[in-house]
Amino acid sequence: MKLLMDSDCLIKLTKSKLKEIVCGNFTVIISQAVKEETIDNAHGHPDAVIIEENLKKGLLALSKTKSLSKKGEDSIFSIYKLGKFDAICSDDKRFVSRLRFFDIPYITPAVFIAILLKRGRLTIKEAYIKLDMLSPFISDDEYNAIKLLLVTWRLQ
């Protein structure tokens, strides 16, 4: 899957140590505006250093398509409309509402745990650990939905 990712999702995946496994299993593209938000404007911050290293190593890719928008979500939205991506990755509530309105597929950080579990890239034990690491950064609703999925998965 070829995915566009906004700053919110990228930072949450970085903080929860999910980014490497996500980027290793999906083609993840960020816009110049997302790069500026997560690396350039956060210079020296530990997350910024990690994200910059991932970009240099090719784990993340910078979109070749330029966007006039200086805001990450708007740039991702305009690049997506060109039709070369499977989904947008975000956890920003207002942006997700906009994606729903335009019927654009999206993935939130916690949903990656479910996808990776289903694809056999995470064990159930690893999925629980990753969800706990992600829990400080996501809503209770999202946490509980994925927790219920994991409980149901375990019963299968």
C-alpha cells in the first residue's frame, strides 16, 4: 500500500516505536510541509532526529509532488487528490472528519496495529505491547476499539 502520512500520525508512530514496522511494511510518503513540521521546525527534538534519519535511509519518502500549502494536512490532501495513493494516515480529528466527508480512505495510528496483526507482521503479544506504547497518544475510543479487536483476535 502506498500511503501519505501527516505530521500527527508520523509523530505518534515515532513516539510509540511503531514507525519502523509501519514504514517497513508500507510505502510511506510525506509532503514537504510535513517534513517542515516534523523535522525542520522541530530541529534537535528527539522525534525530529529519528524522522530525519528515516528519511535519509529511505524508510520514509518525500513526495516529489509540490503543494502550495504550508500546512501538512492541506498538502497531504492536495497530493492525494492526484490519485496515486491508497490512503491517508492521520489522527487529527478535524482532518479525519474532512477525509470522511470526501470519502477518502484513511488509517489512524492504532489501526496499523490491527493491519499488521492481520498480515502476520505482529504477534498478538507484540500487538498488545505496541497498543500500550501508543495509548498515551490516542483517544480512549480508538484504544478501546483496538483492544476489543485484540481480545477478539485472541479468542479465535
